[in-house]
Amino acid sequence: TGRACLLLDYSGCGSSSGEFADGTLSRWRDEVVALVEHVRANRVVVVGSSMGGWLMLLVARALGKRCAGIVGIAAAPDFTDWGFDAGQKRALEGGETIHEENDYGYPRTPTHPGFWSDGQANRQLKDTIPLTCPAVLLHGQRDSEVPWEVSLRLAEKLGSDDVQVVLVKDADHRMSREVDVARLLDTIASFLDRLKDHA
């Protein structure tokens, strides 16, 4: 479509160097912002899925007026709070790494105490989020990992009045079916066109 797009693996993830155990939201936020600075992007739409939807908020806040809009896909802000039971929280607070089963055929997913404590310090849903840029939030109502109500809470907490929530009744957390991907691409395209008209 002729639009520039920056994609990355956070440190300790995918093809990037580093240890996953050292990763935190604060560290990954700073990495994203550093890359945006490196490519000298002046006007950015930040897109984030699941945990990336939490990072989306932190990055957008760090970018300030350079953030033209945000697109969340099953965004999971504050999951260190609502995503763990009391016993898991006690273990993490005590410095223990916990492991959970996942639906993707991977080994059990670790959550490290450093990530958890940093997440608790970066919770977003307690107060109004000082972002006034336009936002679109997509969420499948058959999401078994992030309740779709989280997107409604996020919409309520965002400081912007220009917030759209798109709920897809039969979509799951990944929203990776062809119809879901097509809907996502159409949503982003129309969102970017709308931002261009109001630039």
C-alpha cells in the first residue's frame, strides 16, 4: 500500500538477541521508542496485539504528540493483575518463576518475577490514560485468554473521545483466520485513511 511499517522482535524474543528472562515492559517499550527514533519517524500509528497491546499504550505515551493513533488487537493491559490468581502472585512476588500451559503447542509459558513486578508498576487501567489520539480496539468474543471486556475497560479509560471498539462474536484470541486478518487489514486501512484526512 506504499505505507512504511516497522516490525520488530523484542530483545530475548524471536530473532533478537538477549535473554527472555531479562525482558520487561519497560525495557521493551524503550527498545520500540529507540527504533522509532532511529528511523526518524515523526508520525506513528502504534499497533499491538495481546501483550503488545499493553506495550502499545506505553509506547504511545512515550511518543506523545508523535503518536497519531493506536490499534489494539485483543489488547491485554494489566494482565499481571487480572491474569494471575493469588497463589501465582505470591510466588512471583517471592521471586519465583511460574509456568503455564498454552494452546499453541509450545513448552509451558514462563512468567518471570522481574517481568511481573515491572508489569504491576506499569498498570494502565487504574486511572484515565492520558492519550487523546484516535483509537480502534478489536477483540474476539471467543477469546479464552484475554476477556473481551478488557477492551471495553480500556476504551473507557482512554482520554480520547475518538475510540472505536470492534467486537467479533466468533473470533478467538489470535484472530488469525483469513476473515479475521482481512477484517484487521481493512480496519487499519480505513483508520489510516481517516487519520490522513485529518492530518
